[in-house]
Amino acid sequence: MIDSIERSGEVVGFEHGLAQIRLERASGCNGCGSRGTCASGSAAAQLIHLPLPEHTRLGDHLTVSMPSSSVALAALLGYLLPPLALLAGAIIAATCYESDGAAVLGAGLGFVAGLLLARLISNYAFGRGLTPSVCHPVSQPGEHL
């Protein structure tokens, strides 16, 4: 079985054929020391857009699930790939041209290439089932799942 992260939410609108879902704050956020800097602990509501069945209505409560592997992949793509590409670009340029200016230019080009590569990989991976989905039937307000 695949490990997943689940959050409860409520349908608050529809836009371009997708339902706008306001996610509830995770239960561990109130006691976390990073809640002021973390996007999931912020006071602003988290809104996501997902395709839902046609019978979905405003105010419906549901549970959204996302594979935990997609969180790990996003972290690797965002925090590891661009800096590694920056370092690789600087090393390659410095060894080929033996100047500091070339190293700086190579680092900049490597960083941009790392960002583009991260974007391409994420579009490919998250288009292949690593996106959030509704994992429990939609219920009306007042009903219990």
C-alpha cells in the first residue's frame, strides 16, 4: 500500500471546470515551532483546485489524499536540483575557461538550467499520478463520512 498524506477540506467554489477546495489546517500546526514560517501553518486558507465529479456542490466536505512520495520528489526537485546544477555549472565553466567571470556565468547558467529541469521533471511526474486526489466520497454538510 502506498503511504499518503490526507487533509480534510470543503468545496468553496468552482473555476474553469475545477473545484476550489479550502483545506483545513493540519492538527499538528498549533504546536509546531515553525508555524509562522511554514505555508501549511499560515493563517491564510490553503486553496487547491481539483477535478471532482459533476454532483459536487458548494459546501461539500471531503478528504484529499496525496502520495507522500510526491512530497519527497517536490523537495528534491526544489531544494537539491537547482543548487547542484549551479555548482556543476560553476565547476565546468571554471575548468574550461579558467577565469572567475566564467565560473560566475557558468553558475548562473547552471542554476537557470536546474530550475528549468526541475520544472520539466515536475510537470512530467505530477502529470502521472503524483497529484492530490479526492480519496473519500463527497458528503453534504452535516453528514458524516
